[in-house]
Amino acid sequence: IMFASVKAGELATDADYVRVITRGLKGTNMLALPLEPKEVEAVTQYVKSLSAKWTDPSAKAGTPITAAADPWTDEAAAVAKGKELVKAHCASCHATADNEGTGSDSSYGFLKAPKLDKGLALKAGDAPADIYRVIAAGLGGTAMT
Ligand code: HEC
């Protein structure tokens, strides 16, 4: 699935399905579903049963990425370094607020990388842990590794 905690391309953990089902995807038609935990687990197992990737009984979820403790104490320095890194690693796909890159379609052709600026509704959530997961794990099924 796209917003998983495992490296893009690996199979998502059950916790990834549960997170997406219970929280929904911000700014999209997929709302958080008002289901009981036991029902969320049932939906998770059903959705997995629909995927060819899970038909092999030896199929295993990938290992979730773990966030390192935040090593930055100087926020301005972190922002400056981050800007450099985004320019080097992200601007080929994402236009950014201060570097009007063109952005590009993903390899799927229809998933345009969104512009990274203040107006961006983050589907996977905007808590630091959510953003960290998106960047460190990538987005399965898109060009963002
Ligand atoms: C090869 C292309 C590509 C590269 C490189 C790339 N991305 Fe993405 N990114 C995408 C695409 C495509 C999406 C949109 C997925 C969707 O929602 O359909 C996306 C979505 C996102 C999102 C939105 C997540 C959400 O919750 O909605 C963030 C944040 C993001 N990228 C940050 C980054 C950062 C930071 C980098 C560099 C470290 C980066 N991306 C590199 C293609 C790319």
C-alpha cells in the first residue's frame, strides 16, 4: 500500500492497513472509518485477501522503518540543511515553494508529485512521525522510493 511504514515495494504490515483505515487519507474522499478495532482487523484481512501479493502463503510484511531520535537542536540549521537535501533529492519530482521546479509525473503517469509548500494537504497526516515515515519509507506504487 502507498502509505506504509515499510520500504516502498515491500508488503505493508497489518498496522499500516489499520492506520490508513482508521485515520483515512487527509484531503481525499477516504475518510476515517468509524469501525470497532475488531472490525478494522477484519477489513484488513479481507483487503489483503484481494491482493495477488498476499496469495503466496510465504509472503511476509517488510520491516517497519524506525525513526532515529531528532539530532537537531538548532531548527533554523535543520531547515537550511533540509532545503539543500530537498533540492538534491526531491525537486526532480516535486516543485517546491521556493524552487519553482516543474515537478513530474510518476512512472505510473497519473500520480503527479504534489508541490511541497504550505498549501499541501498531507494525505498520510502531518505529525512529524507521519512525514518522517513518508520520506524514509517512500510511497509504494509511486515513483517515490
Ligand atoms: C521520483 C519522484 C519523487 C521523488 C524523488 C520524491 N517524491 Fe515525494 N511524492 C511523489 C509522488 C508521486 C507523490 C504523490 C503520491 C500520491 O499522493 O498520490 C509524493 C508525495 C509526497 C508527499 C505527500 C505525502 C502525503 O502524506 O500526502 C511528501 C511530503 C513528499 N512526497 C515528500 C518528498 C520528499 C521530502 C522527497 C525527497 C526526500 C520526495 N518526496 C521525493 C514522488 C516523488
